[in-house]
Amino acid sequence: MRWWLVVASLWLLVVLTISDTQARNRPHNQDGETRQGKRKRDEQGHGRTRAGRSRPLKIRLVPGPSVPLQSGINQGNTVFPQSYKNRQEQHSSYNVIPGKQGQCVYQGLTMFNQAVWSPKACVTCLCTGGRVVCDEITCPKVSCHFPFTPAGECCPVCMEPDPEISLDLSGDSPVPSDPSEPVSPLTQEEIQRILWREEEEHREEEERLRKKDDARKKKRKQRKEKAERQRKIVEERRREEEEALRLQVEKEEEDYRRQIKKEEERRKQEEEERRRQEEEDRRRKEEAEREARERERKLEEERRRQEEILREELLALVEEEDEQRKEVEEEEEEVWLRGDVFKMPPKELEEVEEPEEPDLLPAPIPRPPSATEKKLKAEGEEAEEEREEVVVANRGGLPPGCDISDVTVTCENAKLIHFPPLAISELKSLSLEGNNISTIPAEAFNGIPNLEWINLKKNKLTSAGIDIKAFKGLKMLRRLYLDGNLLETVPPDLPPTLQELKISENRLRGIGKNSLQGLSSLVILELEGNLLSESNVDPLAFTPLMQLSYLRLGRNHFRTIPQGLPISLLELYLENNQIEEISETVFNQTSSLNVVSLRHNRLDETRIAPMAWINHRTLESLDLSHNELYLVPSYLPRSLVHLVLVGNKIERIPGYVFAHMTPGLEYLYLSYNKLDGEGIEPESFFGSYHSMVELCLDHNQLVTVPSGINEMTNLHFLRLNNNLIRSITDEGICDPNHSGDSTLVTLRLENNYIDPQKISPSAFSCVRSSSSVVLKPQKTK
């Protein structure tokens, strides 16, 4: 390696010396011509390089007046071009004969004295007297159009086109020529022609790219227009469905009103007929039955007198019960949750909570009928049978107690035992609620195949009594109500068009994998008040319900959230179960869930997994009231808006428990808990200062107004009644530094220990109206 470096250094010095000598002797005019010819070719070469599409010129180093070659500087087939021009070479005084005295160590290598080497390009080093001296070569200025630095060299040299290859201007391809012919430089016209061709190709390329970009934009625009059309179609379809539903509701209301009117007219006609018949019978048999009527009148008066006495007693009892109920309601105030989304609809409240009205009229006193009465009764029964036969004939087979209005037949509480044989093909709705029907044969709906709604609530239907093909022929059925029966399984082969199915208050003992097979259009499913639990509900039972949005499973026996909930689910109601635990995987698939109700269960904060629902982006309403919580649970959903925690054992609200919610909690109900002054930290409501709208802290053990309430800039409704609060500071509820409009609409502070005379007028400066502040009554010591 060392000898190779020495030989290379010697060759380098010889080449540099010869190059400098020839550069001094070169004629100036010849050099100028060379530079001019090279400038043209350099412009041509740069133009082609900018275009970036034509083939580059093949160039090589050639001997010439600008770069002379020395025949003695050839090593093998290698040619060393001269690289210095028009500059006096700085010769080195190095003695290149190496010796052993004064050796040097350079980068771990031992160099002999006077040894010369090149550690990198353009740098030559010398070992002299044990010291390393390096000299960097300065390159001369090159005044040519095609400078080039050969491999292994540090300075650029001038290049000439290969005389053996010339350019074919018509085809832009190299054509070998005679080496003996002199190289003629390209003319300005040829260079301009090449540049024009390159510019034309560049424009064509830009036009192709522009067309490609236009096509891409057009496709994107078409996709956007298609998506917009689909959105408009969906919106139009939704509006049509809403309009159809509204028209249907209006039509049902109008049908109901007409039905009531017809019922009143029918009752009046029957009453008129009955009175006329009685008059005729009385006139025909007046003489023969005078004494019997007199006895009957006396007995009737006695009976009425007794009935009047009993009626008065019953009315007195009812009034007494009403007074007691009012007193209880006044003592036990119901929590008023203005923003609670978990309230049951009024219709459901009437069905579930409203008791049946007692029969205030007692039964008549039994007495033995006379012969005349027996005869009158027999004649009346015959006349009634004749009227029923006429009615049945006129109604096309409808049994007594049934009414028809347009496309709706109602046979509610008609004491039917069997399914009525109907043959009305245009019938859309059928209500048989409140009868004693226990079976549905296979041919039950053959005469009414276009039904869309069937109401079979409060009958005595059993799973064995419903034929497997009973509902199979109903191709347009949308709603099926089977509440309040004796079913143990879901009826098989229900129509795939079904959108609403209610089987609450039955005896369902399980839901198998195929129980709901084929109900891909089902949107609402209610299975409350049965015998269901996680042990008898298959994890794949809800898989076929691809459009299910509303699921009610309350009043069952679940200890955990059922597995396999549908992906499309929006609302889930599991109140009045025995749920003790919420795992972190149970809500993984229900990414669209918006409302969850878990009231009246056995949950505590330690059995709710941290990752159970914190990452849900759509879960806005959560009801955990009447459980066994001792503090507000952490890791609540980020998107939560409504949180109901009424009726727990909550003693503390941890700091920053609402800080991660976006956009922030708006409705918080903590009534009927065990919060005191120490259970609420200064940072408990952090994250909800600008979002909180309603806050209920009534019926707790608060001694002072919790800190942080005065920072709630959007608070409309605040309940602090029924606590142990004794005073209200000026900054307790309203921030005196807040300069915005008043937002607090209602403030309730009654049933505390507050002296209204000791409250500063500025304490309620953020309340819109002084009449909105409820301070009376207050407790006394």
C-alpha cells in the first residue's frame, strides 16, 4: 500500500508539471475558438438536461490544444488529462526518495522520511524529519463550456465531443463518422432546432399531465356528485317516511274519532230501539203486569237506596285515599329532571303505572225472577240474538264487540276465545288486545294477508298454541305486539319485513342462536319482564339484527351486560336487573351507542372496567341511578352529555373526573346521595365550567355551596334544596368578576338552614330574576 501511494504521487507531480507548461504556451486565439465552440455545445447539452427526456450526448476526453496529452504519462491504458490552465504551477520541494530516518506516524500508518502520499483528493502530504506536512492543490480556473472532473482527479478538465460520434439532427441519434474528419461544432440553427424539439416534447408532456390531472379531477367531481345524489335520495326517503308516518298517525287518530262517533251513534240507536221495544211491550202487557211492575218498582227503589248508600260509602273511602295519597306526595317530593332523556313516554307510563279504576258501583242484590220477568227476559234474549245476527251479517263476519273503520279492525276486550275468522283483504291493522285467545292456527291470516300491524297484547297465547306457519304468509307485516301473554319462546318464522317486535311481560326462558333469524329489518325489540339472563341468551342471538337501533331488556335476571349486542344499536335499556359488573369488552362492537340505562341494578365503581366505555365517541346519555356507587365513577365516556346518578350512596366527587369529556358534561343529577362539604374537591367540576346547564345536588348533606359552581358560565338550573346549608357567600354561586349576561334561570335553596335576611343582595347577581330564587321554607334549629 505504501509503495502504491508513492508511485501515484510521482505520477501526479509529473502530470501537473507538464500541464502547466503547455498551458503557458497555448495560443490565445486558439483557446478562444475552443471556448466558443464548447459554449454552443454546452448550451445544447444543458438544454437537453433541463428537458430531462432526450438521450444525453456521449462525450469523452480527446487530445486537443486545450488539454494536451503527454505520451510519457500513460500507465497501461489509463490516460491522465492535464487539469491546469493559464496558471503558474506551485512546485513542491518534496524529496520523494523515502528514507528510514525521521519516520512519521499518520492515522495509524508509519511513513518513511521524505515519503509523499495523498490522503484525499487535491491534498498531498510529506513526511519530513518526523513531522507531517500537507499541501492542498489549488485548481486553476477552467474557461471552457464542458468542464469535467475525471475519476481520481481533483481538478476539472475541458471535454470535447467524440469525433467518432456525431448527432443526427433529424432523428436525434448518434451516427458514427470518420475519425480522421475534423470535428465541426454545431451551428446556432441546429442548437435552436434541438431546443425547439425539446420544448415541444416538454409541452406535450405537460399537456399529457394536465389531461391526466383533469381526468382525475373529473372522476373526483363525479364521485362527489354521486355521493351528494345518494345523500339527497336518503334525505328524501327519510322525509317521505316521516310524512307517511305523520299521515298514518293522523289517519289513525281520525279513524279513532270516527270509531268513537260511530260507537256513540250505535249506542244511541240501540237505546232508542230498546226504549221503543219496552214501550210496545209495556203497552201490550200493561194490564196483566201492573202488579208485577209495582212489586218490581218497590224492589228497585230498595235496591237503588242500598246502592246509593254503598256508593256514598265508597266515595267517602276514595276521597279519604286521595287525601292520604296527596299528603304522601307532598312529603315525598319527586325529583324534577328537566333534561332527563330516560323518561318513559306518556303512553308507556299510562300502561305501566296507572292503576285500573275501581268499580264504584256494587253488584245488584240477587232476587228470584218472577214468571213475567222470565218471559220478558226470554223475549229480550231472542230479540238480542236477532240483532246480533243482523249485525254479523252486515259486518262481513265480524264477531260481536268488534268495530271496523276503513282498513282497521278493533276487537279489544271483546271476550274472544278463538281467533276470529276474517276475510277482508284490504285490512291493514288488527287489534285483539284484552281477550282470552290462546291459539293462532296456520290459516288465521289467510283472509287478511296485507296486514301491517297486529296487536295481540293481554291474551293467553302460549308457544305451543301458535302454529309454526301462522305468520309466514304476512308479506307486509311491520309491527307485532305480543305483550302480556304466556309465551316461553319467540314465535318462529316471523316475516322478514318486521320492523317492531314487542314480547314484554311473558315467560321467555331464553333466546337461541336462530330465534331471531331472518329479522334483518328489525329496528325496535322489547323483551322486558321475562326470565332472560346471560346464561340463556346465546351470544350470537342478536347477530341477524343488522338494523336494530332500540333494545329493551329491563326487568329480567341479567347479572352482566349480554354479549353480542348489534353493531347498529343506538339505545340500550337494562334497568331493574341484577347487573354487578361491566367488562371492558362488552361495548367494543357497539360504536354507535348513544343511550344506556342501567338504573336499579347492583353496580359499584370498582366493578366498572376502566376501558369499558371511555373511548366511545357517540355515547351521550348514561343512567346509573339507584345502584351501589360510593363515588362518581372514573373513566366515563368522553362524549357524555347526560349523567344520572340519583339514589346512590355517593359521598365524593373526585377531582378532574369530568376533565376528559369533549365537548363537556351538560346535565348532572346527583340528588338523593350522601355528599357533604368534604366530598367535593375544588377540582371536582373541572372540565364542565363552560358546558354545565343543569346541576342537581338536592337531598344531600351539603353544609356550604360547593366550590366551582360560581365558575359555571352556562348554568341555567341549579338545585341545592334539602341540604344543611346555613349561609350563602357573595362568591358562592355568582362570580362578581363575571361581566357577561345572567344565565341562571332557576335556583332552589329551600329546606336548608339559611336566614334570608343575612344574604347579601349581590349573592344572586347572576340570576336573571329574583323570583326565580326559591328560599322558602327553611328549616329551624
